[in-house]
Amino acid sequence: MRAVYYNRNTHKSRKGFSLSELLLAVGLMAFVATAAIGGIVLIAHIRDTMNRQATANMIMVATVSYLRADLNDCSNPGPMDCTKEANAKKTPFVIVSRYSDFIVRKTETSNDTELATMNGPVTTYYWNSSPTNATLGGDNKKTPLYGIWVRVECSGYTLPAGWSASNITPWKGRSYLIAQNVMAGTGMYSRIKDGKINYDAQNNLYTFTIEVVDEKNPNDVILSQEVKICPDPIIPTFP
């Protein structure tokens, strides 16, 4: 009879993970995944916030630069109510030289353009356009454009040599949105806070605040900047 011997070394246990160990591993994986996703979401939010602030800053720089150039060139400084176009039109600013030259087209469809020079005072005023006080304009005259609108007008102009007033469309002025190209597609626009441009006659100083706000929620002020301007034409000069 052949004897059969049981060798323990050749029959080792191949026991797998227990249920508790498997659940623990799954829990750890879920925790790590959740933490990673949360970190990605946080980084994306920070990046979006930084991009939004950078865009708002570009809008602010463009808006303030434009208004500063205008008001530096103003010869009749004073306060202006910019809440509506009709209100602002009552107290237009006289711009000394900033708009003295402009391009005029020979006819409405002609490609022939020349430089004309304005005569008499050139007046300018601004008003806020918002979802509650919209101004239609731009390429599509039925599309409201939000921001600070400017209207420039003059009493007359000198035509280029060889041009006749009867051959061109009379130039009465123009209006457009300040920093329109910078704001397009951003979902933001700039405005004059409370629609008020203040003027301190004693110190010869304009003071107002520009805000960059969310187009869908104008109460969301993304960026705000106080502006102070002393008009150059009234700064005293010394020999």
C-alpha cells in the first residue's frame, strides 16, 4: 500500500481580500477622486475669475482713457446728468480741439473720403445705456447696446479743397458706444456710477466713478474706479 503524505508547504492558502478591505479600498478611491475633482473645479473657478477681472480691467482702461481725453480738452467744465440722453443734452461740454478734424464721405455710397475741419463749437455729452434704459445702435439699429454713449455735434465745418457742400451728405454729428470693441462679447459693460459727472469749480476738478458691471446682472459690480480730472484748458500757465 502506498502511503500518502500531506505536505502543508505545497498547499498554501490563496485567500483574497475580505469584504471590509474591499469596501475600505473603494472608499479611499472615492475620497481621492472627490478631492481631485474638487481641486480641478476650484482651479477652474480661480482661472475664470482672473480672466473676468482681466477683461473688466481692459474695459475700465479703455473707458477711462476716452473720458479723460475728452474732459481734459473741455473749455466749459461743469456737472452733467448722464442718467438719460435728454438730461445730458441740456449741459453739453465744449471740446476745444479733440474733434476738430474728422473724415467726411463725398456721398453716402462713395468710397471717396477726405479730412474736414469743424467750425464753431464742438459739443459733447454722455449718457448711460442699460437694460432698463437701453439705446439702440451699432450695425443692427434694433439691437440695444449697453454702456456709455457719446454724442458729438458741431455747428459747421470747412470742406476739403474742390469739394462742394451740395455734393455731400450734411455732417450733423455722430454717436457711438465708448469702448464698444473692447466690450463686445464679454457680457460686461461700463457705466458712469449714478449717472453723475461732478465738477468742483473751486478746485477746477471733475470727479466721478466708472463701474464695470455684468450685463445680465447690473447689480454685480466687477470693477470700480474713481476718476479725477483737471481740464487742461483751464490749468493756469506761467511765463
